[in-house]
Amino acid sequence: MAKIKLMIVDDELISRNTIKKLLEDNGSYEVVADFSDGNAALDWLRGNDIDILLCDMQMPGMNGVELIRMIHVINEFLPVIAISAFDNFDYVRGSLVNGAANYLLKHELTRKHLISVLDQARDKYKIVPEERTIRHRVGYCFYDRKDFTADNIRSMADSGVLDFSCSNMAAIAISPDYSFPPGAKPADYKHDICKAVIDILGQILGKEYGYLIWQTRQEHLILLVSFTGVTSTLYMLNVIKNLAGRLQRQIIRMLDLTVTIICGNPQTDLKAAVKDAYEMDGLLEDKLYIGGNRVTAAAMARKLHYGTEDIPPNYWKQLAFELESGTGGTVETLNGFFCWMEEVRAPLKRVRDISQRLAGLIAGNREVDEKDRDAVLERIREYEILEQFREDILELYARSREAGPQPDGREYSPVIQQVLNYVRENFASDISLEKCAEVTGSSYTYLSRQFKQETGQRFVEYLNQQRVNKAKSLLIRRDMTMKEIIEQSGFRSYTYFFKIFKESEGLTPSEFMAKN
């Protein structure tokens, strides 16, 4: 079904994006073009038709009143809705005198009010939407991989839908290093950032070069720039390098994000350029392990090879045991999952699946706020860098420890709680009650008596219990030597380890491993 076509002219990127966001998924209206200055808008309108123009009144250079006058020379009957940041009658009056159909105040802008004003203009001017060919002179955006093909691009260019020369082209792959503000919906946030980057590209490239964009499902942008009339490869390489550097600086300054950019080599053949674009999109996946915040040449990049192994089941058994028993060292165990993924180069889908399962285990064994858990799961679905997954999982575990009760369900005085936490975090080191007294600022005698009174155990008994629990979790993994297990659980000799383990469990370590 045809929609009423809108154009926005506003020097403020945020204002343009706000209006586009308010009209997303609207069945009656669509924004087909937006510009930051009046001259570019006038040039575009000389080759395209729209139904309604939304125009800011206060812009540098050509202001809104002047733009309305010029537009009505091109299209005398085009409805214009004036936009103003201030409730200033002079601006509003100037727009209305020069033929504006209505006006909007930015601070009062809502979806309902915007659509109401558009509906009034539609009814007043009796606008009936028509199927029109829109010639995108400032960049056409593809959203489906199957449409981003050499044959389709050439066909659209030959038929006049695209203003794009299919010779002397270069691909540039762009991936914002998304980090999500508190409360943001990650998928929506990525989509909005992508749109903002497209606007920045439009401002940088202007009318000097033809270009196309493929916005991928991962919210990467694959840019294809056409150098009409240029034959010097060195010149094209220099333009690409400068464009990448300028884009990186603009994204950091305007969006407060770093970005990963991969620059392709100039190609004279459209199929070769599109092939480069596909390969460079694949290179962006390697952010998972290489990280972001870099500009690199595709010729210097080497695609990573990803493993197909599944994480050993005993990793999960070990973690479940530690979470249920409250054993210390769980941070190291969680880190072990990410070290394994990095070592085998697990693909992004597997990293997401493992991270979601980790979040579920942590939330299931500790008191985690449901909204907190769901927010972590949403972010995991959108992360692209391994360290982001690791940080969020470790932070979730840290918050769960702060919020949840002790594994035994008991409450302790602040001093004893501090000792318990210290032991769980440092049991593998050479610690003692004397060291705990020093850490808590208590006397040895007081701490010894208070610890026994509140926990029902002597300090050394509790310390050995933590060490035995850690040894049990490592035995469950079945991929470590006995020497490594003894060292990592904090024991200093085989004899003492076997003695304490047998006293605690009624089994030798080997018997425990066979049973589990």
C-alpha cells in the first residue's frame, strides 16, 4: 500500500531522528529523505516528488522561511509543516505567511501530536498517496542481503532508481562498538545508532560521491562508494582513508561511541566490489576476539577460523556445584568459561548461548532481580565483543552476591560477614585468623570467640571446608592433575589434603571423583 511521502529538513540530527523514530511502523506516512541544510534539500526536490515537507525554521545559512519561499518556486502547492524549537510567534508567523500549512513545536512533539498535524495537512490538501519512484541522490539503503547484489544494483541504476555509477567503487564496512546505556532497549538502541551513522555519512559525503548502504541484521553498515570520473587508484585510496578517519572522529564526537571500520580496495567491476563488501562484513564478526575501536585495511585483515567444539559438560557441573554450595573461587570458574571460548574461538552464536545459560544459572541460584536478569539477557543477545559478555556475567554474579543471603541462609554480624567474604575470596592463599583480625581491625581473641559463636565452627574448620569444596568442584571438572587441584584449593601438602578431604567427605578424592 502506498504511503504519504515526507521529507525533513533540520540542521539538528537529533530532531530528524526523533521524527523518524516517531513515524516508525506507521501505516500512512514514511520519511523518504532528510537533510541538514536547505540547499541540499532543494537540489533533491528538483528530481523527486514528495507529499509533505517538515522544515525547521532556524537553520544556519538558508533559514526555514527562505527555504519555504524557494520550495514553492519548484512546487507551488507542496504542503509545508514548520518546526520550531521555540514558541516564538515571529518564526511561526513568518512560516505561515509564506505558505506553511501548520507548525510543530519541538518541545511538544509526541507521536500522537505529530500524526494529528500530518493528518490535518493530508485532509486540507486532499493528499492521496501514490506509488512514486524516489531517486536517492544521497545514498540508497538496502536492508535485505538478497537485494544487495551486483545484478540488482546495476538494474536499479540503469532504470534511474539509483544515482550510482557502477565503475570505480570501493566498499567500507562500518560497525559501531555498541555499549548500552542503562535502561536502553539494546536492539532499538543499535537501530537508532545505525540511523544516526547513516545521517553522518550523508553529511560527510554530500553530493560529491555516489554511494549505497547495506544495513545488515547485525546493524553493521556496508558502504559502497562510487568514484565517478576518477581513474587514479591512489586518489581513491586516499579518499577512503580520509573518509574512514573523519567518520571515526564524528561518531566518537557526536555519538560517544568508538567504531570499527574496514576499508576495501578500489574495484572497477561491480561484482568484485560487492564480493569485497560481503567478505568485509564477515571480517566484522572477528570483533568478537580482536575487539573494536580500529580502522584497518581489508587487505591487511585475515579472517579468523572458529571452532566447532562444545564446552565440556563438567564445566557446567563444576559451576552448578559452586553456586549451590557457595564455594569461593566462582569468579575464576566463570572466567574459565570465557578463556575456553577464546581458546577454541567459539562462534558468536555459541558465545551468546553459553552466556545466556551462565546468566540463567546465576539468577537461578542467587537472589537476582528479575528485571536485572532480563536486562542482562537482552544485552547478551546484542553484544559482539567477548569482553562485553564477560563483564556483564561477572557483574551479574557480583550483584547476586551482594543481594542474596548466605548459602546457609544465616545472617551474620558485619565483622564476621567480612571474614567469611575474605575467606571465600582468598582461601587459596596463605591466610589465617591473625590476618583476618588485621583486615577487620579486630583483636585475635575477640574474632576467634565471635567466629565460633556465630558460625558454630572454628576458623580453621571453616577455612578447610572452603578449600575442600573448591577441591570437590575441581575434581568434578576431571581435566586437572591432583597437584593442580591441591594448589588451587589452597592446600600445601598431599598428606594434609588427603587427611582433611577424607575427614570431611568420608571418601578419598579418587573415590569422590569416581562417584561423581
